Amino acid sequence: MADSTSIIPGFNTPYIEPSSYDSSTTFPFEGCNIETASHETMKDPRSYINLGRQHVLPSEAETMRFATANTTIRIPKVHLSFNVPELSYFGTIGYIVMDYIEGVCLESCWGNLDLRKRQDVVKQVSEIIQQLQSVQLDRLGQGRWFTDYSAGPFASRQEIENWFNHKLTICKETENARRDIPSFNFPTFVLTHQDISPRNLILDPSGQIWLIDWAFSGAYPPRFEAATLTDQAQFPDFSQQVLERIHMNPRGIEQLRSIGWGLTLAALA
């Protein structure tokens, strides 16, 4: 990845290759049967629908396929996904080959939209979240409210509750969380994107919203989606407008935020 740039002090955003947003960019696999092409062919770096990096795990593509099959959310079609060995933390580098979506990243146009269009976008996004939360699951995932260290994979609801309560205990014992914060209890898990932000939304020419970048998606307690929206440093007006349209569970969000120290400075504890 190239050097990142800071839009908000202390908040880094990744460099975005300009040609990846250029609809005139030549598709490098034109005439190639994507379903049967070799992995070496598919690793062509000129492809701007070819997502390849260390943190791309098989679960991302599978969740995209699952969401496509079980909701009407607009999601790029996944044609192929695979992982190859790599000297990295996860031991692999993952690739996802998916459809290119014609449109504009909401990150680059949100400030130029009029009130009516903003309201329409917020309505679409809130409906996306409602659809996600209508899909109950029993498989667990990763994301903002975990760390890469000792966090799963979790085999049961009890295991994930134990992990979060361990973090809560650490924060209480070090006076980084209030003593009256209750223990975690997660009775329900739903399909969750866990990184809904203008940078992960495409506004197509017909005004429809597409949801991309499912790296942190999976099965989580319903409060996780709203909690992640409250934690987005960019576009606070967008997040607030979406939050006003969905169920927030303020106490549940406060409970999650109380273990922030345990997820960052005490990530290895």
C-alpha cells in the first residue's frame, strides 16, 4: 500500500489509486473466463476489481456471496476468491475478483449533494442496515470490536462473551472502565457489515447505493453496527443521520466503548 494521507489530524486514510475510479480503465481480463482462469493470471496488478492484500480472508468473499443470496442489498458480484501463501501475520495474501461498479464513491461526493439527495442516501443506508439485521446467524466474525491477538475464532456464544468480559475485567482492574458497567451478554447474532461509511458506499448513476469492502463483516450482536457508526471519525453528519433512523441501543454501545483500552493499549492482555 502506498503512503496514507491524513484528512483529519491523527486519522489516516489509505491512498486510493486514481485509475481505480476511472471507468475508461481497460479491464485486463477481457475475453478471459474468470471462473476457470489460473490464480497466477488473476493476480494481474492492472486489475482494479482485483482486491489483494494480507487482510483479505476467505470469509470476506463468502459473506458477500451470502449477503447477496439472502438480501436485496446491492453488492458487487464476486467471481473468484482465493488465498496464496505469503510471509505475513495471517500467512496468506487474499484476492477477490468482483464486478466493477460504475458510479462515484460517496466519500468524494457527499459534501456536494443537496439536502434531498442526502436524505435519500441516508434512507437507503438505513434500509441496508435493517436488512442486514433481519438475517440472524450463528457464525461469528472479526472487526472493529476485536483485536488480531487472541480474538477467536470463537466456537460458541459463550466463548465470545467470555472474551469480551475478560477485556472488561482488565479495564475495570486498571481503572479504565467504570465498575458498574455490566457483563456482556449476546443472545442474538445478525449479519453485520461493521464498516459502513461513505468510503465504502458507491452512488451509481441511477442514484442507488452499493455497499463494498466487507472485510469486517460477519455475525455480531445487533449493537455492533451502530457502535461502529458512532466510532467513525470521518463524516460525522452522515453517521448521525443514519443513527437517527436505526435502533441504537445506547447502553450497549457505551458498554462496548468501555473496553476500548483493552482493545488497543492492552490488546495482548
